[in-house]
Amino acid sequence: MATKRGMNVDLNSVFEGAASQFRGLNPNEPGQWPILPKLMTWAGVALVMVVLGWFLLLSTSHEELDAERAKEPTLKADYRNKLAQAVNLDELRKQKLQVEEYVTQLEKQLPGKAEMDALLSDINQAGLGRGLQFELFRPGSVVVKDYYAELPIAIKVSGRYHDIGAFAADIANLSRIVTLHNLSISATQQNSGSTAPLGMEATARTYRYLDQDEIAQARAAAQKKAQGAKK
């Protein structure tokens, strides 16, 4: 019993001594505080700094880490796709050559500047060869696209039904690409003086490839237009 009483007395004296260090502290002169209040204050400040650092710095880094982790499935899928392309590189190169050959064949069906007059003459002769009467054959303004130019031609002919159909087939079978748009067939007016039973109106569109200078000019114009739109 004497030992327990001695221990209680010692503990009470320790707690009393510790509590006495917190009595009468002057907040304006912390440098004169006893050692225990100094240690407790330092620990509290350190804890506050850790909490503030977490919310101000580490929380942002944690969000960035989560965002990067969210990108991981997409990056893995992209890696698998690129790996598959790398494995099939030889086959892809062969396909690229086949596409280039196909594009070259299509380009050969597009006339150049010097061949446009001959193509217009072929369209006219196709109609005359079927016995059609041309009431209108008017080339329009050239429309320049990215890699080709488009020339619309307003056409109005009159003739028999089968001759008009044969003329459309002849247009489709020309060595150069010519398409018919907005095609309209109607009976001719009796007071027009025409003996043909039907009249056809259409817009024929033919295409030609651009030379390198025209491609450069078209790209420069498109770039200038895009810059103007941004402003």
C-alpha cells in the first residue's frame, strides 16, 4: 500500500508540475515560456502547417495524380493500336501503295487545263451525235477545291426520249469524269417552233486536277481565310 501511495503522489506531483508550467503564460513573450508549453506550441504549429500543406499543395497534386491515372486506360489502348500497326507495318505499306495507285488512276481521269476545251467539245459532240438540238451550252465559273477544280456547264437540249437517254449514257462513258446534276425532262412547248417532243435541262459538272502552283495558291488562300476568321 505504501508503494501505491508513493506512486500516486509522484504522478500527482508530475501532473501538478506540468500544469504549473501552463499557468500565467504571457502570450507576448513566448520565448520566456517553460519548455513544456514551448514543445506543445511547436507541435500544434507543426500540425497546422501539415494540414494546410495538405489542403493547399498535396490535394492539388492528388487531383493531378487521379487525372493521370484516368488517362492510363486510354494510353494503354493507344499503345495496343500502335503496336498492332507496327506489327502489320509491311501490310499497311502495301495498302498505302495500292491507295496511291488508285488515286493516280483517278487523277488520270481528270483533265488538265489544256484538255478542258477538248472535253467540252466531246460533250457537245455527244449531244449532236444523238441528233439532239442544243438550246443552251454555257460553261460557268470554275470552283477551286482543295486538290481539284470543278467546272459547271448549264445544258438545255431537245430531242426524242431515247436519244436523250443515250446522250446521258454517252456522258457517263466519256474517258473523263463528267456528272449530270439537277436533271429535268419535260415536254417541249408547241409554240416554240421545236419539233422535238422532249426537252432536258441539266447541269453537267466536269473536274480537272490542279497543278502545283494552283494547289499552293489554294492552300495559301484557305490559310489566309482561316486566319481572318480567327481575328
